[in-house]
Amino acid sequence: MSEVLLSVIIPTKNRHKVLIPTIKTLSKNISDSRVEFVIQDNSNDNIEMLEYQKQANDSRIRYFYDSEDIGLKKNFDYALIHSCGKYLILIGDDDLVNPYIMDVLDHAVKSEIECLIYPRATYYWPDVVFQKEVEFFAPASIQIIKNADLNIQKLSSAEELQYVLSMGGIYLYKLPALYHGIVKKEIVDAIYKKHGTYILGPSPDICLAISLAFELDFYHYINFPVSIAGASYDSAAGMGRRGEHSAALENAPKWLPKDTIANWDIKIPRLWNGFTVYAQSIFIVFKHNNRVLNLNYFKLYDKILYGNFKDIIFLKKTFSFKSLDFLRKNWMIIKNRALNIIKAFVLSLPDFMFSFIIKRYGYFADLKHIKNIDNVESCMQWLKAEYKNKFRA
């Protein structure tokens, strides 16, 4: 095997149903000998995976298994420790990387880029259930940018981090990323050397992003979907699409680190959903790095209410929300109550009307929706055909 340029890293647990077709598709469609696929498995058993590995007979698939319940953070740590590539990309067990990823990486290497982010696509597996199936939200389909190109721009970690904090820490936006981002291994390993772990808080993607922002002054963005986020039924994305990605903190999934509740930021509602777990992760990373956190909690509360107005019961118990001035607090409540009524009305519209609206709405206006992509292999074949003219034959 030649020197490894890229490690595609996949931590997993009890999800061989999606893992096996994913790794089968990746290894089949990416033939470059300079890539390795590192799988760190913490499943209850690994019989299926061992059988697949034997049949695959691909030395680029490096499989590691730990039968002891080591938890999410250690599983991610071990996955990263086992990687040998000069560059790393971390994905989920139902995610894909673009079949032209090595062409993009060669482009980045020539430009001496240390970290590369991009607008990732989304693939909805056939088993995903939606609250409402309409344009952009349907099983067996792809959401992807309309006009991909290979133009690269330079970004500032300080500027992007400040923007994320000003928005309440609810999304990654354009932070440097290892989860669906390509980063030099030496940069990632610097995090481990400082803290004895790569993952400081409950959400690996935002924890790594904040840690990378502390390590890098600048990084780069390419307007090309280098990887594809998968949403299958049992994934966090799949849960979110059917409205199940929210609960009292005490009822949060077992994969959250055991010390999560004990170390919870008192300014964050004791609610488990994507927004609060992101904010808590940011809080933990800042704490470990002895940095002052200037997070816009008001924006966080606003997003929580807009996402699910019923979560106001958790917000009302949060001291910093209760201490907001009367006008500001009640305006937030009234505004988001009205927005939720409008949102419910829009969701109740006939499909053709809803599709007409969403196609013209900010984020979605820049996307196209490809239907009838029945499996991950079909997804890779569509990507091959879509972007074949952007690279040398």
C-alpha cells in the first residue's frame, strides 16, 4: 500500500445496517490507493462487519473493534488515533464522500492548504420519515448546491468564530471542520496533545470545529460538495426530520458523555436538542482552553422557541432567561408564538404551494433536489455523472 494521503474516518456503534452499504460503496467508487477507510466500531457484536471485511478483501479498509462500552468520546478518539493519513476527514456511518474527493485534495495540497471546508450535500436514505414530505424533504433523495465550482477562498478563524457566537452557537456555519471537512493530521493531533482527547464536549462536530478555530488563524473554503451527510432513520438527522430530536436533559440519549449533566452551563436550558448540545459543547471547549465565552444566549433562546415552541417550559426554568428584561423576554415569546403559527400554516399548505415557497427561501434557493436515489450506490453514481467534467479523465 502506498503512502496514505487521506484517512476517511468512520466511528460507529450498532449500525451495521447502514455502515456496510456505506463502506462498500466508498471502497468500490474510490479506487485511489492513497486513501484508507478507518472504521472504529463499538457495537455490541461485530459478526456482520467481520464477514463483510473478509469478503471485501480491501487492505485500505482498516477495521478496529472494541466490545467494551467505551462511550462516544473514546470511540471517536480511538478512530482518530488509528488514522495514518496526512489529511483526515471524519464522517458518520451513513455518510459518503464525493467520488472526486482525491482530485479535490490534490488541488488543496498544491495550494498548501491545512484545512478545507465546503457546502456538504445531504442524502436522505429511503427509510427516513418526514413530518411532511415535500420538495427538498423526501426519502431517497439528494439536497445539493446548484452551481458547484473549484474556486477557493481564504477564511479567518477569529471572524467566523465571532459570527457563530453572535448567532448563539446554533450551527457550524463556516467554522473550520474535521467532521465533513478535510484537515491536516498534525493540526488535529495538536488538540489531543493539549487535552488528552480530541472531543472535549458532548457534540464531536462542534467541539472539533471550535478546537480547530483555536489552532488555525486561517483556513479555506471550496464551493464544491466534497462529502455528503447521510440521514437514515436512526441517525440524529433522521430523528430531527420526524420531530424526535428533543427531550429533557435527564432523558437524553445514553451516548452523551456521563459528565454532561453535571457540567451543564446554567445559562443553557436543561433541554437536549441540537441547539443546546452545540451551545454546551462550545461552553466546554472554551472552558478547557481558559477562554472567555461571549455567546449570545438571547439568540439561542430565540432559536429554541422557533424550533419547538413547546420547549418554553424548559426555557422558563433557566435563570438567565428569567432575568431578561420584561419587554425583551415577552417580545421573544410573542414573536416566536406567532412564527410557529405561521410555520404550522405553511406546513399545512398543499404540496405544490409549499414547494413554491421553499424553493425561494434563503438557504434552499441555492439548492437543487434530486429524487429517486434509491441507495448509496445510486447516490455515488449520480455524483460521478454530475461532476465528471470538472476533473481530468
